Amino acid sequence: MFHEPRFWTALAFVLFFVIFGRKLWTVITSHLDARAEGVRRDLDEAARLRREAEQMLEDATREREKTLAETQAMIARSETEAAALAERARHEAEAAAARYEKMAHDRIEAAERAAIREVQERATAIAISAARDVVAARLSESPDVAAQLIEQSIQNLPEALRRSAA
């Protein structure tokens, strides 16, 4: 039994883990705990950003509804005014009503475009910030990943420029 290499290998294996097992276990668990905490922070940040984006969307929707109500009120006033002008001069009233209705629709469209643009700008800023944090975290983890991301970005640059020009 003492002359067999399997016995000594097994004994060395058991002694190694008896002597260094706690230290290895501590290092491994601390590394895994740190990784889990990093993932937890990233998930919390993503949830916060999502809540902010949802809040901005709700605000934009409320603003759009408010603007729509105002424009409907403007249209109603325009119709009332057109009816009063129709008593004086039918042709003049029709022209004024058409003009007011066009202005109201233009204001609705302008308000919708402004609200959509604002939501898009805010969402873009949040997405850029989140992407910057994630990329920074990834780049600090491994130089190989950093080099690969830079190479991939350089390769995708012409297509991105073509899309932004269109």
C-alpha cells in the first residue's frame, strides 16, 4: 500500500486541500461575492434607468394629452368664431376657420415632435451614460476585451456614419 503511487497521490491531494482549502475557499468566495455585488449594482442601475425612462414617457404622454386638450379647445374656439363670422360674411368665415384649423394642427404636430424629440434625447442620454458605464467596466476587466471592442468599433464606423448621414 505505501509503495503504490496512487496512495501517495491521493494523500498529497487530501493534504493539499486540508492545508490550503480554507485559503482557496476564502479567495474563491470573495471573488464570487464581489462579482455578484457588481452584477447586483448593474441590475439596480438598469432598473433605476428604466424607472426614469418610464417616468419621462409618462410626463411626455401627459404633456401630449394636455397639448391635445388645448388644441381641441382652440379648435372649438375657432369653430365658434367661424360661426359668428359666417353671419357677417360666409366666404371670409370659411377662410378664417381653415386658417385656424391649420394653425391648430401645426401646433399639435409641433408639440408632438418636440415631446418625442425630448423623450428621445433623454433616453439617448441615459442609454449613452449606461453604455459608457458598462463599457468602462468591461474595459477595466480585460485588456483583450478592450482591444477587441476598439477593433470592432473601428470596423463598424463606416456603416454608422452612413446611417447617421441618411
